[in-house]
Amino acid sequence: MYLVILLLPLLGAVISGLGGRWLGCWGSSIYSTTCVTISALLSFFSFYEVGLTGTSCYIELLPWIESGILKIHWGFFFDSITAVMLVVVTLVSSLVHLYSIKYMETDPHRPRYMSYLELFTFFMLILVTADNLLQMFLGWEGVGLASYLLISFWYTRLSANQSAIKALIVNRIGDFSLSLGILAAFSLFYSIDYSTIFTLAPILDDKFLVFMGFKLHGLTLISILFFIGAMGKSAQLGLHTWLPDAMEGPTPVSALIHAATMVTAGVFLMIRFSNLLEYSPTALCMLTFFGSLTAFFAGMVGVFQNDLKKVIAYSTCSQLGYMIFSCGLSSYDVSLFHLFNHAFFKALLFLSAGSVIHAVGNEQDMRRMGSLINYLPVTYSLMLIGSLALSGFPYLTGFYSKDFILELTQSTNSSNLVAASAVFASWLGNLSVIFTAFYSFRLIYLTFLNNFNSNRILAGSVHESSFLMIYPLVFLGVGSLFFGYLFKDLFIGLGSDFWNGSIFVLPNHNFFVEAEWLNLGVKWLPFFLSMFGLVAASLMNVREYFTLKPSRIFSFLAFLANKKWFWDVIYSKFLVVPALRLGYVTMFKTLDRGFVELSGPFGLSKLISSWSKLIIKIQTGQITHYIFFMVLGLSFFGMNLIYNGYSIIEVNFYLTSFFFILFFFI
């Protein structure tokens, strides 16, 4: 059963891609959707068997690489973390496949699209079920490849190609760091198997690695390298620039990338290696610092976005920041619980945005929409549910995980470095709550409630989506309403043994009990901040009651956020342009076209051209001249004809001289 969960998406990808010509658009769509749906159903059985009954499953298939002490095999490990990820990935993927059947019905390349979606799902499943670092890295790279193929699916669009290349290159930085982390782990543990690494981590806590004369704490170095890898995949501040541009792909792709697969890979990596992170306070502080900054930055920038999909994209970036700094607070189970909840309401938001874009003729600027509540009442209701869940409205799915993360930041003390960093995360996390509620309801107002800002022809063609697109939205809407309540005691309840040792937390890093006994006002603080953001968004959109007169400071901050804090400009000016100049001016023009060509083929051809002019002068056309050169050559040949020190022909000097004189007279 466990292997079938992985093989069905691979089978669907191969047959849909290679056999799409014979299956047709509908055949490949139905076949691929069926494969991933069966995989999702089997994932529920694995969730019951592994998660609820506490029975971990380990499968070793066959050897892969054997070189000295390095022995790697194809193996799969199913524990509680894997079971939760399997449900999230396969369930959201099956809904995206079903949604895509109708959304992409007019695209002639639907078999290729469905094949890419299945391939994406397969590599994500390889990533979360691997039992060693190299196999995990295979899935990690495969997810990056599939994202490149999906973002550039409409490859005739220049912006799609540029966005795909940008995503690939930015992720190369994180992938390179992750590969270095794998090498560092092997040099410390002499193995890359999870079981060996997790077992030896407490024993090797005092070991150091020497690099260029510097002694570095082994577990800290590995944890930091892994975190930089996670920064690329999970779009943390510094390596986040690819995420908003990934919206160039079809909208269902955005739902799959942002909700269940690629961006959650980095968070999963941090949760999986909790055994290493717990022994590195430095790495935990880095997670808390970058995660809280990412949440704050993405929330501020999302306020000033006008593209419907980019607003939701920046909200994904912000929520990933919450998950990362929750890991920095050693609350890995809360982070995974928020990942689980986030997958449903974020997929709901993206697919609802796709329904809106599909209805208004592929228009994505919210300022050109408005009054769609009259045309799309079902989509409006579901998108409102998703926005409320994202904002942490009480008793919806996002409330049970997001608010608890903020409570954990308040339940620590400043007795150590990790706990002190929680104060920083608390401030930025609570400020991000205001931004999240503001841009969520700004989206609702501009898209559904404000005056209609498009033309009358478009207004006559706007209609609600079909059943194949509405059904996934309804299912995700139900999940956004109830899943947080249904699973909170199982995932993060006091005394719950659901994780069964798959997550490791040191006793002095556990703040759960303190969070339960926080002051009631502190517990309700995120709700009041969310309501403040909601009211601010309402006042700014009900213009007859409120007019904003910005000050200079506010104008500067708004300008800075609208320009995304100039991250793209800084990268372009100080990294991209110098690299291109180095590659073109120095490497290409000076070395390749200059030194290499002059000393190679180009220079040789010039030299041969000069020699050929001399040879032309020798070619007189007179037979006596030709006989002269022939006899001259034979004479030199006779004088030097020696093979391995033994004469083949007895060389007679006088005979050779005779031939030479004879030739001269001729």
C-alpha cells in the first residue's frame, strides 16, 4: 500500500505525458486525476495506521550506491510526520487535478500539464518519504525541476520563462547549501541515513568540523546549511524573490506550489531534523530571526499589491515565516499543524482566485474588478471563509494554529538566547497580524464589494464556475472551517502521543505548559489586532466615510513596501548585472573571443592563410620544379629512413648525393 501511494503519481505522469496523443485531453485528465485520487485515499489509510495506531513503517527496497563506508539504499520511512504530509500533498493535489480539468479545458496542451502536475506530486512524495539525505535531495531537486516546468508551462510568454528561470536560479543557492550540509553530515556521522543521524546526534554534540583552519560546531554548521536550503524552497527573506513571480504559471499550479508542495518542503526539512536543531541554539535563533522578519516583510508588502494572485502569494510568504519561527521556538508540532491548516485555506484562496480570474476574462488587477458578489456569490462566500481563516478569525482553522504560535512567543522568558529571540518574534508576528487582516479584506472589498470598474461587455459575460471547479472549493471551504478544531487536540493537545517520537524537543525548550496559562488578554491580542486590520481596510474602502491623508513617514514606508524593499533592485544592481558583465566582457569577449580564439582555431586559420600564400608562389606549373621537390623529398627520406634504430634500407650517402645532383641538373 505504501509503495502504491508513490507509484500511482509516477504512473500517471508517464502515461499522461507519453500517451497523451492517444488518450486525448479528457482521457489524460481523467486518468491522472484518478491516479492521484487513489493515492490520496491510500494516504488516509496510512494516516490511520501510522499516525493513529502509532505503527511506523520502514521499507528497504534495494541497494543504490556503495563506495567504501558510504552505503545508500532505496528506502522509505513512514512515521507521523510523513503520514501528515502524505495527506496534505495527495489531497490538495487531487483537488487541484480535478479543478484543472475544467480550468484548462481550452488549452491544447492539457496532457503535458497534467503530466507535470503528477510529476510534481511524485517528487514531493519522494521528498517526504525518504529515509536518507540523498534520496530526500533527489525529491528536493525533482520538485524544483517540476516547478520550473509548471511556471514556464506557457513558454511562449517571455514573463513566464523569466519567472521560471528566476525560481530555478534562486533555488540553486539554497540547493547548493543543502548539498554542502549533506556532505558535512556525512563527514560528521559517516552516514546519511536518518536513523543513524538521529541516534548519534546527542553523542556528537561536542564534535567540531575544521574548515580552512576554523573549528566549527558540527551540528550547528549542518543545521545552518540545512536552513539556508530551506530558505530557498520556503521563500524566507533574502531568497524570497522567486515566489511572487511564480504566479506566471496557471492558477492551479500556484495553489499546488504555495499550499501543499514546494514551499512546504523547507518547513518539512526543519521539522524532520528537529534532532539536530535542538542541539544548536544558534541555528534556532536564526530560524526565529529570519522567520519573524519574513512574516513582517511579506505582510507589509502584500498590503500594497494590486495583482490578485500576488496578494495571496505574499500571504503565503508571510505564513511560511510563522512556520519557520515556530520551529525556531522548538514548537515543531505547532509548525506542522499550521502547515496542515494553511494548506487548506491557502489552496482555497488560490483556487477561488482562479475562479474569479476565469470568470472575468483572465483579468488579475483587483482595481479593475468590483461588485462580483452579484455574479459570483458562491466564490465570494468561499473566498471570505479563506480570508477569515487566514486572518485567524476565532474558531476557524487558521485560528487554532496561528494564534497558538503567537501565544508561544509570549510564554517564554529571557533566560537564554533562544527564549530572548522570541520577544523579537512576538513583536513582528503580532504586527504581521494587522497586515494580514488588512490585505485579506482589501482583496475582498476590491474584488467583490466595491463598485464595478470594468466594461459592460465583461459584466455581461461574468458567470459562476462549473461544478468541477466549485466542488474542490467547497471541500476546501469545509476544511478551512472545521479541520483546525477537529485536529487540534490530536496534533498539539497536551498529552497527545500522536508524534510518537518523530519530533524531538529538549525539556528546557518546551513552552506548551506556559502557553496554556497565559493571561486571557494576551491570548485575545491577535484577535483584536486582526479586527483592527479589518476595520482599517473597511474604512479605507468606504471612501465617503474616511479619507486618508498620509504623512511623510507613511508615504515613505508605503513607497518602500510598494517597491518590495528594493530587494529585486539590489540583487539586479549588485549581483545580476556584475555577473552578466563578468560573463560577457571578461569571460566571453576577452578570454573566449580573445585569448582562446587567437591561440586556437582563429589564430591557426590566420597562420595557415599566411602559409598558403607562400605555397601559392611555389606552385609555378612547371614539371621540372615539381620533379625537383619530389627528388629533394626522396633524398631527405633516404637519408633519414631508420626504424627503431635498425636500418630498413641501407642508406648510401654517395647514392643519395648522386640523386640530388641528378635532380639539380634536371
